[in-house]
Amino acid sequence: MNPYRLCLVTDDNHDLETLTRVVSLAVKGGVTMVQLREKHGDVRAFIERAAAVKEVLRGEHVPLIINDRVDVALAVDADGVHLGQSDMPAPVARHLLGNEKLLGLSIEDAEQLHEANSLPVDYIGLSAIFSTPTKTDTKKAWGIDGLHWALRNTSLPVVAIGGINESNLDAVIATGVHGIAVVSAICRAEKPEEVARQLKTALMVSG
């Protein structure tokens, strides 16, 4: 199964109870990967949240990916790490994680994409496809044309992230992208399970 098909990136403003509830419902709806994001800098809290989400995912065959922090991933034996451009270099992260864990890398421009082609990563997160209020430091919005270009210029699986919702989902899927990642569409939904199911269905219909 393609683990990148529908990735939930968690909302770090959620308290622990809300976080685990949203993850549980999203997985029931069909999310295929969970990326735990924690930007507040409290490593103890990050480990606590990671351990709680890992427990929710037990037996679900849905990988837990830790955002930015290799140490947190190692502490809870997560399934992988997603790095940003200012995080630990990918070769160092790969050395620490070993070859069995997933390693993703955020790509924000063409130069970074070309560089990623020679790095020991499993997939790239192309950010941001559309401008989004959850990420204010975006270098550029790739748009549909940029997503097409990225897919032509890398052999790595591409996960599209940033501003993806029901209004533009069909256009994103039509590019043949390997997966999509969403934050607000699920995390801020009244019914996360229902939204996840609708997204999964749309992705399955696209093949």
C-alpha cells in the first residue's frame, strides 16, 4: 500500500486529548500516514504526544512520522521523520535512523528538489501548493503547474501539501501526485472521520 496517499499533519495547537481524538477519527476515515508536528520546543511534551499518538495507531498499519526531530522519533520508535530545510541534514538523519525508517524532506524551490534527488530520502513534501494560513513562511506557492514540473523532475514519491481542500483537490489529484497531506481540512473539521473518508474516496477514484 502507498503510505503517502493521504497524510494527516497534526495541529500543534491541539491539546493532547483533542490530538488523539482527531488522529483516531482520521485513521478510521482512511488516513494512510500521520505526521506529528510540534513547534513549541518542549521536547518532553513532544515525546509524550508522540507516545500517545503511537498508541492510537497501534495495530492500524498507519506509519507515525515525527516532524523535524530525529531524537523524538528514536525515543518512541516512530516509523520515520520528516525534515525541513533547516533541520538535521538528511544523510546524518539517515545514519541515525537506519535504513528501515521512512525519511521525508520538505521542498520549497527547484534547487532544493534537484538536491533531494541525490539525498538518502524516501519521499519529498512539496510545499506549499497553495498559500495557507497554517504556514506563513512559505517561499512560493507551487500551484498546479509547479506540481507538474516537480513530478517530471524527480523520481522520488511526491506528497503535495499546502492549502489543499475540496475546491482544488481534483486538480491536485489529476497531476498524478503520489499523495496529499492536509492539516486544516481534517484537524479543524467538525467531523474529521467524514472528511478523511471523502478525501480517501476521491484519491481512490483517481486511481
